[in-house]
Amino acid sequence: MSRDAYFFDKVEDLVSYLEAKLTNPTLLKIQKSLYFLWAFYAATYGSIDYSNENSEFSETIKYPKRLFKANFEAWQYGPVLNKVYEEDKNNSITPSLEKKRYSNSMEKDVWSFIDDMIAQIDPINDFGLVARSHQDSAWKKAYKAGQSHCPMNEEEIIEDYKEYAATTNA
């Protein structure tokens, strides 16, 4: 993966921001927020084809391919990043509203995307987010009842969200 692969070098930086920004940052809400942020970002900004000369995006602004490195697993209550779950469960992540200063318009766009998504996610209760994540075919294909740590396929997640993004923008 190239094109400055990740916006966040450490997903914990985003978790810290979510914990400070969400009204009720439960473990479930943090996990589903990470999933929806990652999926929508990868399906939109992360999927821009800069080689297409008819693209509205110039070579001067290139968005990272992914928001952060992710290894989502299908658990009973939806997609989970196990590493983050363990750290968050043990309260080893400190909430922080600190954003990096924008050094360019790409960073401003990505932070705006994050804040817009948080505004949409925040009013939904935990189990509303779980129910929504259970609609995704990538989760359905990976989940095995009674098991956790079932790896999810990144490309299948992205394809689900390309479809959602297309119907949202239509």
C-alpha cells in the first residue's frame, strides 16, 4: 500500500479523540465508530483513482489510502479491533481533543470527515450501531456464532461501503 498509507500512524490517537468527542464513549460505541469511520473513509477518500485523468481530484492533494491500519474481527456485537478493545477495556487510552494543526487542505478535509461522521454516530445508541453493523455482508460472511476473533476481509468491507456511499450520494 502506498500513497502515505495511513492518516493515523497509531489508531490509539483516533480512539483518544473519539473518547473525548463522543457523548457516551462506551467500548461498543468506540468500536463501531472506528469501524464506520474506517469503512466509509476507505470506500471514499481511500478509493480515489488518481490515475483517471477525468477525476476531479488533482495530483497535488492525495489522501492516504486508509484512515489507520485495521484488522477487524467479526464478534457477536459487530466488528472489533481486538488490540484497541484490550487497551480500551484496561483504560490505557486517555481521552484527548487534540487535533494536529492542519498543514494542508488534505488534513483539513480528513478531520472534517471524522467530525462529520462522529456527529452522525454520536446520537445512535450502542445497540443501534450494532444492528447497523450486522447489516454488512462482510460481517455476515466472517461471523461464526459463538466465536470471536473471526477475521474480516478488508476488501469486502470496502465494497460494502462503496455501495452505501454510492446510494447516499445518488
